[in-house]
Amino acid sequence: MRHWLNSLLMILVCVLGSAPAPAEPNAVALYGEHCASCHGADRLGGIGPALLPGNLRRLKPARAGKVIAKGRPATQMPAFSDKLAEDEIAVLADYIYQPPAVPPNWNAADINESREITSVSGSVSAPTYSADPLNLFVVVETGDHHATILDGDKFAPLARFETPYALHGGPKFTPDGRYVFFMSRDGWVMKYDLWALAVIGKVRAGINSRNIAISRDGRHLAVANYLPHTLVILSTRDLSIEKIFKVLDRRGVSSRVSAVYQAPQRDSFIAALKDVPEIWEIATDPNAPPVYEGLVHSHEKGMVEALASSSGLFALRRIETPEPLDDFFFDPAYRHLIGSARDGKSAIVVNLNVGRDIARIDLPGLPHLGSGIAWTYQGRQVMATPHLKEGRLTVIDLTDWSVIKTIETKGPGFFLRSHENTHYAWTDVFFGPHRDLMHIIDKRSLEIVRTLKPAPGKTAAHVEFDRDGSHAILSIWDRDGAIVIYDAATLEEVKRIPMSKPSGKYNVWNKITFSEGTSH
């Protein structure tokens, strides 16, 4: 009997041990039930942002789970902790970081279908306020996805409005300063009337986008996309499509677009390509001389093609480089650019007129060239750049590309700003334990002369100056943050305005005149 019972017990153990474990929650089903109505069945976005790996790079998976559970304040994202179990939330958080089985596409039909225009020309013929329209600031508040329009004389808000989710790359202004364009990581481009203080319309030009640039005449807007691999040219008048470039190198290899820039003296756009060793220059005027001189010069090498009508508008010139280059700085004449090399330890100088690289600069610590600024030092033109991985600021001679000085800082920095009417340059210590510091450097001596701590324990970043350079405006990069206004001569605080993570501030005059102390 005992033998029989032991055998039965063993059989029961085996049966129970081989029983299937509780089924894992089905990610696709959960997403379809709880997420698709806002974020799209294909995760390309809708009311809510796209939920694809490339669009979520700033949101860590652990944080994503908390957002699903608790929601996101001041947005339409609700909390799901009362509807979903912990394991279901974990499965969803993992799912949105998985690439889709079929790479998503976003073509001309998709762009056209997304376009919403309330007015083309604007509803007013003059500014609706007494403030100087060319001394306004556009303050991007990423804490709750809004923007504030600030009077740059009185430092008082004139308007505040909702923007697309996760703006990126800095807004761009028409040459008269009337209209400003925003772009989000999800590829939404929004047009805003700074005279009427009203949204004009929006369009989705991509799925995962990097930045925008506006042509010198203000008629064309370029959108740089990671996904799909396109460079989209829109009309600034009504956000309609003018041209879509599929980004392929001469051998047919596809590439993401890291960034696109306006080159005003050249009447062109310059595009940085992420995955192939080429730089693109695209004409924004049918008679853009530097582009066509470059076409003639480079044609013998087979490095050029014109993808345009006989008028020459949007003609494409290719410049081959030793390796893919990111994060461009342009000299004031836009004859040269400096691009970050892949090794993170150097930069390559490209002469745009002749269409080739001419120098390599030793710059360890991953320079953030897009934040570089230029000025005149001891009779020669120089530029300076912060570094993303080392606590230093490098000053470079723009004549012979030599390093003049390395200024040690309290940690890696992100932004560097100045103005032609001030002797000082302001640089943050964005990364690391000293992120609450702001260094002020005398451009005459290349020495740090003051270090500020505007809000202990909170990140201080992104300085912008008013129109005449008399005030410097700094961000406290926190949800319960603020902008802090300083006298640019005495370096003393003048005023502080609470805001929700004001990531960037953009002065109309400085942007449309290409002030030497701000990014372009």
C-alpha cells in the first residue's frame, strides 16, 4: 500500500510540476485595448506621441512603467494603476521599446492627411500688443509641453499655449519675425503667429524627427527625419509639401538625417547625415551661387547630382567626407563647417566652397559643436565649444584650426551662449554633480570670472540674451523651475519668473539676425 501511495504521489508531483505556468499578459492585446486610441494602432502616435524606440530615447523603461501606472501631470495621459496589474504594466513598458516587425513609413499622403490649417495669412495686420515684436522671447516649457511668449523689455508673459509633445531642435522664425515654427520629436511642425498670438496650423512631416531649418527668404522649411529616412521641404505659407528627398548616398545606402541648417549667405540648407559619409547642400534659391559653384567644381569628381527642375530650386549637391559627421558648427561666413567625428575625440573641418575636408582637430570628450559660438579675440576670429563627456571648453582659431586654449570647468556642459554686445560667455555644467552651476567666461581673457548657483540642486542651463545684449536669461531646468534674468554687465539677478522646465528661450531679433552669440 505504501509503495502504491508513493507512486501516486510521484505521479501527482510530475503532473503538477508540468502544468503550464500562468500565461504572460499579451502585450499586443493590452496595447490595443488601452493605448491604441491615443497613440495609434501602429504606435505612430495620435492624440498622444508615437511609442517607438527612437521616439522614447529620453524616457527610460523604468520611468515608462511609472508613467503608465501614474499618468503624466498636465497632459492627457491618464493613470492605469487601477486598471492594469503590475505585470501587465511591465509588459506594456517593455513592448513600446520593441521595434515594429515592419519598419513604419510616412509618405506624402500621410503628411497631407495630417495637415491642419486655420489661417494662411494670419488674422491681423499689426502686433496686437505694445511690446517690441522683435524683442520677444519664445520660451519652450517642456515640463508640461507649453510655450510662453515673453516681452523682452518688461520681462512679462504675453501669452502661453500648448505645443506638440516633446519639442526638439529649437523654433525657427521668418525673416520679418512674425511667424515662428516649432517641431516635435514625433515630427509635428506647428506654425504660430507672433503678432496675433495664435496658432496658424500644423502638419506631421515625419515619425521621428530631429530639427527644422528655414530658408533665408522665409519661404521654405526643411524637416530632418530619423524615421523615415527623409528630408522634407514644406512651404512656410501653408505647410504644404514642396519636396521630399529620400536620403540615400551615391551607392544607394539609406541614412537618417541628424540635422538640417540654414546657410544664409549660401541661400541653401546644409544637412548632416547620420549613417553615411556625405553632407548635403540643397539650394533654396534658383540662383544660389555657392551651390552652383560647388556643383561645377565637384561635378568632375562625380560627387554631385541635381534633383530639381531647370530652375535649380532644391538642387542637391553632395559633399563626401571621410566618415559620417554630426553636430555642425559654421564659421560666420558659412564657408566652413566643423563636424563631430565618430570617435568622439576629434572634429573634421569641411570647406563648403571646394567641397572637401581640409583639417582634423583633436577634441577629446565629445564636443557639442552645435552649441559653439564665435567672436573676435586679439584680432582674430575664434570659436568655442563645450564638451558632453569632459569638463572643458575648447577655444579654436578659425584661421588655422588650432586649439588656442582649453578652459577647465566643473563638469561636462551642454550650452554656450553670448552676444556681440557683451564681454561675457555663459556656459553650463549640465552633466554631473555640479549641474546647478553656471560659469561666466570673459571673452577677452578666456578666464572664468564668475560662477553662479541660481537654484542649488537644480540644473542651470541655456542662457539667451535680449535684443541689445543688456540682459542674460537663464533656465532652471526643472518642472518647478523658472527663468532667471541677469544684468549682463553687473551679473546680478534682476527678476525670476516661475515656469515648468523652461528648456530653451529664443529671442526673435537674435535669431533672425544670426547673432554671433547664439546657436543657428
